[in-house]
Amino acid sequence: MNYVLFYGWQVGYRKFTSVQLFQDFFQLSMGDAYDRTHSLLSGETFSLPLDDTYSVDEVISQFRAIGALCRPINSPHGTAWE
């Protein structure tokens, strides 16, 4: 299983799109996706598991396009692939 580490955001981060992407890629409820978006905006760092439905590169690309700072990791507490 792949994981994505979220560790920050850039000015112009698109919150509404972020909620949608968390729902789509990580199968989170709207409430959980909203909470993750606001956790990121509050400066929290967290990782989420990504099943094999989507490529990790696709997910990273989509989140970076909206201003999220994220990278793939090997495990919830693992090291970066990059």
C-alpha cells in the first residue's frame, strides 16, 4: 500500500477542491475530507493510505496543482520515495 504525506500548503490553496480530492482519492466522507483540509491549513502534518485504484504520482500531481505540499512515503511513518 502507498501513503501520501501532507505537510503544508501554499498561498492560493484551493480548499473546496481539496475536500473533493480527499473524498475522491482517499474515500473520505465529506466531513472527514473537510477536517483533513482544515488540519492541513492549521499546519498539521499527516499521512493517508492510498489503495491501488490510483497512481501515487496522479494523486500527488492533483494535490500539488491546488497548492498542497505533499509527497509519497513508504509507510505511515516511513521515508519519502523522492
